[in-house]
Amino acid sequence: MTARNISRFWEWGRKIICVGRNYADHAKELKNAIPTEPVLFLKPPSAYVREGSPILVPLYTSNLHHEVELGVVIGKGGTAIPQSDAMEHVAGYALCLDMTARDIQDECKSKGLPWTLAKAFNTSCPVSEFIPRERIPDPGNVKLWLRVNDQLRQSGCTSQMIFSIPYLISYISDFITLEEGDLILTGTPKGVSAVQEHDELQAGIEDVVTMSFRVDRQD
């Protein structure tokens, strides 16, 4: 079997596991309770989009929000991974956006329905180049930022996360087997807001990576 290139995980990774409400201030800004255990949802691999291609606003939303996040790329799969071993399963990281149709999410929440249409549409997971784990020696202290048309909207640090990366890996793997190439989105700091067609988004991990995306409307 040919070895797969982990640095191009978005081409063959099988799932994107997202953690909601993992920053207390973000939970509060959306008037959600602070979770006592991780809130999980999924995106399909078809959600990936890379620099050079646009983020497409789905036809059914009029309130698309940005959420900047640290993504954890799994390099070694496993089930029921102990927290003490969790970081051995990490190949590296990526800067990611969790694009969210907020009006659709609010509607689904009010009806007790899943968030799939709000979270899993095509281009809902913009992703940077692969970041080898050596370049982020302390993923629990990473500064994230996002600008829309050069205006700073989000600025936070992974030290503000409610649930740490080792805890998330262990918790998720108790229920969902983690596989090589999977991506875990670890949550977003406060400051989420709407984007419009033709907006330019710039996001970064301080001193590590930046990326830029344009917003277009789906045909």
C-alpha cells in the first residue's frame, strides 16, 4: 500500500470532527450554556476548501459567520485513547475556519433538529497548509486571529479553551474511532460575525501561518 501524504490530509482524510462552545466567551456571546462535556458535530471532507478557491455562501442562508479555529491533524488512529497518550496520535495542525450559517443553526436549534445544513455545506471548512507538530510545541498556548476586510474581528488564545487537546482526543476516541488524516476542529474564540459576498478574510496563527479567502455567493 502506498504511504499517504499527511501534509495533504484534506485530499484523503475521512472526517472532520468539530467541537462547539469550547471557549466560554464564545458560548456566552451566542447565549449558550457553558458545556460540561464537549459538544461534537461533523463536517464531511467535501467541506474542505483551500486558498485560491472562494468560500461560497449557500443559497439558503443570509447570515454566514466566520469562526477561526486551531485544527488538529491525526497521524495515528485509535479508539479509547488515554489522555496521557493522546499527543502521540497528533501529526500536526492546521489553521481552519468553521463557516456557519447562523440563521439556519438558530432555526435548527429552536426545533431540536441537527445542525447539518448550518455546518456541513461545501466550502464550510477553509484550511491552511499542514503545520508539522514541531512548529507548534505548545498547542495549548496558540494565538489565533481573523480579520474581515482588514478589520480585526477575532483574537484569542487556545489557553482559553474549556477542554484541552489531549482531553478532546481521548473523549472523541471513546465514541468515534480516530483515523489517520482525520481533522479535529477545537472551537473558536469570541468575536464571530457575519460575512458578505466579496468580503476578504485573513486569518492567522501568530508567528506560524496565515491564509486568505474571498467570499462569493453560490450560483
